[in-house]
Amino acid sequence: MQFLDPDYQNLFSQVRKVYLVGIGGAGMSGLARILKAHGFEVSGSDLRKTPIVEQLQLEGIAVTTGQQKPGFDHTDLLIYSSAISPQHVEMQFAQEKGIRICHRAQALAAVFNQSETSIAITGTHGKTTTSAMVSFLLAKLGKSPTSFVGSEMLNFGSNILSGEKGYFVAEVDESDRTHELFSPNYAIITNLDMDHHESYESMDALGDSFRKFLKRFHFPGLAVHCGDDAFLHQVVKSTGKPSLSYGLEDHNDFSARNVHFLSFGSEFDFYEGDFFLMRIRMSVPGVHNIYNAMGAIIVCMQLGFDLNLLKEAIVDFRGTRRRLEIKYENAAVTVVDDYAHHPTEITASLRALQSSGRKVLTVFQPHRYSRVRHLFREFADALNEGQEVLLTDIYAAGESNPDNVSIEMIYEEARKHGVQRITMVRKKDLISTLLQRRVSNEVIAFLGAGDIGEIADEFVSSYRSQNQA
């Protein structure tokens, strides 16, 4: 990362105007709103006009689109994300003018680290939902947290909460190692898995990065983590940092037992050690959300909130955008949109959907050639969880493809291991293929981190038109 500022803790000491390059992204738009709420004059740019950009403009944040030339004459600080190239016209302009430049994570960390009570949620999978759960619980219990979440929280219709300075909840990204910038009072670490091969050459490298993160905690700090993840548990314990573990296994400090799945929900007995606390009910599906909820509830308990109130609150949590989000539902079909783009996430999502007892058709769009190259066997194994699979074109996410990686790698591996109902369908043919099917009591799940969510919206629109004709 080219513009990591060693003095980022004092980043905003003499700053009034900030400019965000790529402001329309989920993380950047959230940061823009938080900075505006903190009294800064905020503007920015993005490649095209999107619903997020339009909403920012309605909120009084000036956004230029197209980015053919700089959208500013002067700013005190330019903030960029990992998606922005150093050759970007506005990055080069800022360098020429001697304007201070920093990465998005540094800007967020600079604000976060100064908070009275800071709660970081990180890990490979589940951090968005867990961040939203903590934010929701605090708000539901009468606090007004500042929250930064990587996707829209359905209970609030936003990916951020601009609350008081007493509590700051942040989803902290491990993909580019920028979690190492944060110094929380509390953290939830959901799990550790190889997902970002461009940043970590091995699990050991990932573990070392999280040891650095744990050592940066405000004293004494508390690491709430999934103890069922043996590797993560060992990483946390090796630092000597105060910690609490959770999971389905009895050896954890807190555990979920006697799990019962409902249609798009679940119930479980919540234990501290071998002491039964109470039965918890949730309105979001899957065992992975039980893990997420335990982490969120435990942190709130450590903050002094009553478990009975937390139990009453968590049942009203609705989830986040593109995390098993129901986009449409009638008697014949339920359309679900989900961000799952790693084999572990796909397995969790498909198991959650099948716990409803209905047939599930999976439409999967792989994300990044590099991820498919490293994990095509694991993708094939995860898709084996599906009853029927439509596999579509890889979303490049800006990557080149020198190794000629293709969906055939996943397809052939799946067929080799006995997956029968898997079909390759070009993205442009997905909607017509789906509309030709006769559906009955079925879930159609669109999975992936690319533009598959837009395909889900297009399908819902076409399906509605077809069935109203």
C-alpha cells in the first residue's frame, strides 16, 4: 500500500476538507458519512453514478463521476481505497499539489482509535453480519453507537450509524492487512481461513498478522473469538491477551447447544461453561449466524448489558444486504441474494437455506480468477451441498487472467466427485434459463461477490412481469 502514513493517528488534527476517491464503494461511502457526522466538509468521486452515489448526493455530499479529470482544486486530505490505482488521475494530482494522501483504513482507524469504547469485528467470514448485530443490539438497548459496517443493515437502511462517541463499532478488513492499524478495546474475531492469497502466502502468515492486531489492543483489551476454530484459538491464546471463546463445542467459555432450525431462523440453548443461561431465538437462518450472534451477545454482556434484554433484542435483527437477503417471496418461490464467494461461506449459506426444508437451486458466480485458481477443488466440494447448481462466468474484479482460469475447472472437479445437477450457463443467458423453469416450493439462491446481486434483481423483475401477464 503506497500511501501508508506513519503519523495516521493524528491524521485529522489540522483537517477541515476531505475528498474520497471511489466514494461509492460500501466502505468508502460509510466512511464519508461518518466523517460528515464528525463535522468535516466531505466530497468525493466515483467512476459512475450508482444508487449509493445518488444517496450521498441527497445527503449533501458532493460527488463527481467519470473521473476523467480531478474533481477538486484543493482538499486538506485525500482518502483512497485499495481498489484505486496510484496512477488514478486524482491520486497523481494530489501528489503534484503536495496534498496529504491516506488509505481508507487509516482514516477509519484514526477516528476509531480515539473512541471511548471501540469494538472491532474482524475475521475471514461473518464480520459484516456480526458488526451489524453488535450495532443493532447497542441501538436497541438505548445506546447510540457510531457504526461502520460493510453492507447495509436492513434494520436501519444504512451501512453506518452516526451516533454518539461513547461506542464505535467497526467492521475491520483483514484482506489487505489493514486490520493491523486498529487498536480496539474489544474485538470479535469470527474465524481465520485462506481467502486473500494476494495478501497472505500461508495460514502462518495470516496468523502472524492477527498476532500483530491483538498486540495493538488498548490495555487490557478483550478478544472474543470462535474457539471451534482451532487455529484461531491457538493464535489468540499465544498472545496472552484476555479472551473469551464461543462455539458449538462444550470446551468453549460460551456455547450453543440443543440447536433447532426454523424456517429462516433458529433457536439454541446458550451456556456459560456448563451453566445454562437461557434459550435464544433468532430470525436469521443458519448455524453460521448462531456463531455470529454468540460473539455479538458476549461482547454486549461484557459491556454490562443484561442478557434478558439482549435475548429480547436479537430476535428482531433482520440481517444485512446480500447476506441471505430475501429479495422476493411467493407461494412458489423464494429468491435469496447472498455475498458468499469463498467455499466456507458457500457451504454455510447452502446449509442454512436447506434447513428450511425446501429445494434449493444455487446460481453461483465465482469471484476473482486468482481465488478460483487456488480454490477450484474446494468450490466444487462446497457446491456439492447444493441440490441443483447453475455455474456462471467468473467476475474478474479487475484481475487479468494469464493462466486461462475458467469455470470449467470447478465444473470438471464437481463432476469428478459425483455432482450430477450442475450446469454451466453464460451470465447473459441466466435470466432466460431461470424463467423457463417450472418452480414449486423452491428457493433460488444467487451467490457471489460480483454483480450477481444485480442479476438477482433483474430476475425478480422479469419473474414478476411474467407471472402477472
